[in-house]
Amino acid sequence: MEDDVDIEERLKEFVPSSFGKTDKDVDVEAQIERTRRVESIKVKNKHEEVSNDSDSDNGSDDDSEDDDDDEYPTTHELVFKTQDRAVTTITVDPSGSRMITGSTDCTIKLHDFASMTPNTLRAFKTVDPTATKNSATSETHPVHVARFNPNSPSQVLVISATPQAKVLDRDGEPIGEFSKGDMYLRDMHMTKGHVSEITSGTWHPTNWDLFVTAGTDSTLRIWDVNNRFKQKDVIVHKSKAAGSAGRTRMTTVAWGSPLQGGNSLLAAAALDGSLLLWSGEGPYTRPSSEIQNAHEKNTWTSGLDISPDGRLVVSRGGDDTIKIWDTRKFKTPINTRHHESTASQYPTSNIQFSPNGSSIITGSATGDLYVLNPATLRPELETPITPGSPLISVLWHNKLNQIITGSANAETHVLYNPKLSHKGAMMIMSKAPKRRHVDDDPNFTTDLSEGLPGDSISNTGALPRSAPSYSGRHPTIGLTASGKSRDPRRPHLPNVTPFAKSQPDEKHIRERIALSSMRDEDPREALLKYAEKAEKDPMFTNAWRQTQPKTIYADVSDDEAVEEPRKKKVKT
């Protein structure tokens, strides 16, 4: 046995642990230590209100803080600054190798953990899911939801502020766009898709072909990825709120399945304050449980999640409350906690159970991350992530054991603990920093915008040179000051004429179309200017001009009486 162990150890030393060129001088532990968070961690528990001044109590507090550091993966962090606006959604594939973030800048960013190094934290691809053509005038919409298929990681569900959902592959290439319904039909059961904006969506927990979307047309629609022309099932929520005419907006949806097996659960929230629950496999004619006033009416319930065991449902409402519900007694909440909502500005602010169901994580308007106890909803951990900037989206990945957050300041933070986490950020920090080429140093290159080398002028009294602008870093993206596209591959679009978008401009008409100047003239004046010429030199009657008789009229004097008209005879 000892010989076998020695052979295995020698084999491990011989076989490389990773491919590519490696630097033997890199200190992995030092790199990881540089990412340790310096912010203070506030721990709150049931003994918080008890205050003792003894040294033994202070020692116990320190021990509890160390235990919390080991319990939650929040001791270290990596910061990604790849988006330009607020990060509204985050998803990671089940294996933990690829991360996708969506933002209000109407794009999604694809990150590959295996290809990044500590000094190259950037996305390898940017995709606009709503772009239909390479044109400067194409419409773009904010991204609400992006979700990897938990059963088929090659599919990504992307929902923007449009009535149509899209499914992309893991490289961002479109697989299919699903149908839009007829907005003039009153019966939502008869439409083939959503007739207004989709607000949320998620995949089926076990069936890799199904996903559900929630829309502002008061419906939930279950789709099959193999049929994008019509939904598989329609769930119409008839609101009972006064003055709603039976319609409301569905704000969020969650689809969960117990780990121990059994039927899945489908939960949804609406703008009228109701919370609904269906059996995940149907029938969907009416909800199995419904709570009318789960949250305050006309407030946006942005977060909803089902526990891994399928027994608890947590909701984060726009009425500044977090409530925990028992699916077996779905009438009143088990506990309620006051928590300031950010749904009025960021409607995708979510809440999530931990992978084992022992904790609940959510963000706050102050930029703090809260780890709550599911039984009491009291914070077990509160740590600042982006102070002063709301924390919108949170994700606790099962395999990586890392917490990923997205903030309103366009930053994505990956929190991890070297003792508990695996791959992901740990894979990045275990690599040597990428060596920059000499051409990457701006001091040795020419600034084409100024026409001068970067090191040609040295002014010690001047302020430090500011970082390049967005247009300087992306010279082929966006529009110039005159409205033209910076991308040289895109054709120049002519200016919109005052007549209509489909008609050519006035200059083209004057130059190419004969007698086009008559469009702006009075037709009566245009004809009368030829009257004198027609009388002197007629074109059509010139042949019989000499033989044409003169018209003779009878001369009647003023003294002659004018004959009166004869009176009609009276019938007898």
C-alpha cells in the first residue's frame, strides 16, 4: 500500500495540475491575502441586546466573529467592473465555470473564470440580446433576468423589457426568440404569447425543456424550448382588487422542487399584493393556495424564492417588508421583518435561500449584504459591499460556495472564503498575473487622438493625466457628435426628411425628377403665365388661324326693353 501511495505522489508531481505556461515564483497565498476584505463585519445574534463589560465576554465575541468568518464565504472578494450601469441580474452555470451579468445598459457580459487572471478581470464577450440588426438606430432594452438552465447549461434564458423571451447558448449566440401575442385580443387564453412587457422568468427545476415567464398582462406562461411559436400553458391571474377590471401585473415568479423528491411548486406575486401557489406539474386552472393581501397593494414584490426542501417561501415586498411563509399552512406569514425596499427604482431586487436552506441572503438600499435566519428573519451577518450604492442582485452558488452580488454602481463582487470555497475566484487567484506587453504601456505608445507620444512632454507641476474616456477606450462603439456611427462597417444613414421617413429628400427630387419644381407652385398661376403666349402664337390652332371665322354678337342698346320671361299657363 505504501508503494502505491508513493507512486501516486510521484505521478502527481510529474503530471502538471493545469495547462499552459505557469510561473513557479507566484505566491498564491499572498495573492489571496491581498483580496481580504478590510470592511468591518457586523454580527447580530440573539445575544446582541445583552451587554457585559467583562473580558471573558469580549473574548467570546471575538470567537463568535471568527466562527462566522468560517461559516460564511465573505472574508475575501474580487470586484468586476465590466458593466456600465446597474447590475440587475447574475447567473452562473451549474459547474461554476462561466458567469453572466445583465444590466440596465441593455447588455449582458460573459465571463469565463478559467481564462481570467488577477489583473485581467474582464468579460470575454458582450451581447445585446434585443439587437435585431447592426444599425445605429436599433432599439435596445434593459435586461431583467438571465438564467442558466440548471439541467442543460448550454441554454441561457434572457428576459429584457420586451414581450418576447429569448434563449441563448452559453456563448451568447441566439437559439430562439419566442412569440408575441395579439394585443387586441381581450381573452389572454387565446393569445400565443405575452402582449406586454415580461418582468421575470425562471427554468423548471427538473425538466430541461420548460421555463415560465411572468408578464404585465396578468399572465404566467409556460414555454417549451422546442416550440417557440406558442406557449405550452397559460395561467391567467384574475385580480380581485377594486377598480382593476380583473387584471394586474405579475412582478416575479419562482419554480422550486424538493431535494428529497416530489412535485415541484410554482409561486408568483402580483402588483395587487397577492401571493399565489400552484402545483408545478399542473393543473393550472386555479391556484392551490392564494393570499390576497400578502403585501401592500400597488407595491412591487421584487423577490421570491422557494427553500430547497419545498416547505418555505420567502418574499421581499415593495412595502419594506420580508415575509416567510409555510407552504403547508399558506395563510399567514410565519415571521415578518422590516427591510427597506429598492423595488421602486430596481424592480429585480431579489432574495434567495442558501444552497442548504439554512440562511437567506438579500441586499439593501445602503449597499449591505444581509444573511438572515429563516426561522426568525434576524440578521446573522451584515457586511457592507458597496456603501452608499444599493445592492440589487445576489446569488449563492451551490458548487462554488461563493456569494456574487450586483450593485447600482455597475460593480459585481464575488465573495469567497479560501477555507470553504472552490474554483471560481479561487481559480483566478491561484494563477500568476498576466505579464503586460511593452505595447500595452501607454508611456511607450503614441496617443493618436493628440498626435503626440505619451512621454514626449514632461510637466512636473501639472495634474496627473486622467483616465481615458469611454469613447476613447471603445473607438468603434456609439455615435459621434454629429450623430454618425463610429463603427466603420455600418453604412451612413441619410438624414430624416421633413416629408416622411420613406420618401427621398428634396434635393434628390429636384435633381433627378423632371418638372419637380412645379410641386411648390400655384397651378392657376402656372397656367396663366402662358395665356399671352398662347394667344399670340397658338400651338394647336395655328393651322386654321387664317380661315377661322370671327364671332359676331348682336348689339343691344340700353334703351331696349328687356323681355320678361313668359308666365306659365295655369292648368284648369
